[in-house]
Amino acid sequence: MADNEDLTEGARFASSVPARHESFPLKGCGALDWGMQSRLARIFRPESGRTVMLAIDHGYFQGPTTGLERVDLSIVPLLGYADALMATRGMVRSTIPPASGTPVVLRASGGPSILRELSDEQVAVSMEDAVRINACAVAVQVFIGGEFETQSVRNMTRLVDEGQRCGIPVLAVTAVGQELTRDARYLRLATRICAELGAHVVKTYYCAEDFDTVAAACPVPLVMAGGKKLPELDALTMAYRAVEEGASGVDMGRNIFQSDDPVAMIQAVRAVVHESVKPQAAYDQFLRR
């Protein structure tokens, strides 16, 4: 019913107070649409601006990876500790509880297995299906320097275009082949290309020297890839250094689910990433748990 009688006091309009509009304060996302920012705010914790993503998408090219033989037994108990889950649509639909509430970053590229040339990927998931799954982002591999570099870049830009229409961010994963050196010079090249061509988040590897220049040169958030399994203290040290040098979080898989105590390890990683706990203290925490 219309307010026919003027019962509202003028002070309630607060005419002297400027209207507030708060965008999500994440690097490079201030000009994104509301839906994009809302999805990114589910992946990156607003209070820290960082994320602990749990990557379990390894099976899309290498089958049942050690630690992922039974995702229902090894991964589902970890969901409550992860800020986001990076997974394939098959695993999401078959195994991940819809009521878990953990945001999904959906693997959207694929094609070759470890028996073939890995850079020969195609877009493997439509944005429409990502919407059905309620994904907060889609992930695509980009092989800068690889045999099918241009094709993989085209996969990314196609998903960026589709994501812009649907309000779904794109995470570009910089893939490093055996013949490429994971140094700052290469990582600056790969991450900057992905960001320049529209990726909203970039996942890349850590390098011991000059990683801060990699993060500084990338105008969107960088998420550190965990890579191969390391001793727990080494993995925590790498994660700590990455976020202290500019990364907006980590996307770890094997260093969590292949740990002797995955629950304790993901909690230790969270302490490092969100609370800036020193690696040794986080490792002591891991041992106590």
C-alpha cells in the first residue's frame, strides 16, 4: 500500500550522508559486474582477500591419482575446511554433496590424457552447464610456450566471452611443460598474457626468486599452484612465501590429500594463508592435530 500519509521523518533519509557503494576489494575486480564480484567473494574470503582452494581435478587427464581413488572418502571430509573446490563436472555431480556449501571452480578444459600431447586441449564444458552446476568460476589450462599455445589461449578467451555474458569468472591455469623453466621471467610472461586477454584470476607456480615481480606484474589475483607432493613443512613454507610476496591464496591438491593427515594439513595451510601464521608454527600445529 502506498504511503499516503507522510509519516517518514526527514532525518531518516540521511540526505547529508553520501550514498554508499562498496565493490569487493579484490585486486582487479572493481569494474566487474555484481554477479562476478559476488562469485569471487565466495571464493576469496572478504576479511583476508585470500583463498585456500582444494584442487582435485587431476583425474581429468591422469585418471585415479593417488589420494583421489575414492573422492567420497578422502575429499568430502575436507570440504568444510576449503574456501573453494576445483573439480570436474563428473566428480561434482557424482560425489560432491550439493549441501556442502563449498564453492565450485569447475574444470572447463580437457581432451588429451597423459599418454598424449597435453597442450592439445579443447573447451570441454559449456558455460550453460557451469551455470547449471552453480559454479563460482571455471578453470582453463593455458599452455604458453606449448605446442598448442594459440589453441589454449583461444579456449580461454572463448570462455571469458561466455563468462562475461553469464557473470561467471574465468581462472586461467598457466601450464608448465617439462621443457619450460619455472622462473620469474617465464611466469611473468604467462600470467600477464592470461590477464591481458581477460582472465579474472590466474593460477601459477611459485618460484624462489622474484616471485613478487610475478604477482606485481599481474593485474588480477594470483593463486599459487601446489604442484608435486612436498614434505609438509616445505609446502607450508612455499605457501607462506607466496602469499607474503603477493599471491591471493593457494590452490593445493597433492600437498593436502596426499599428506599423512589431510585434515590437519588443510587447517595448517588455512592458518598460513588467512592468518599469516609462520610456517614452523603452522607445522607444529599440524603435528599436534
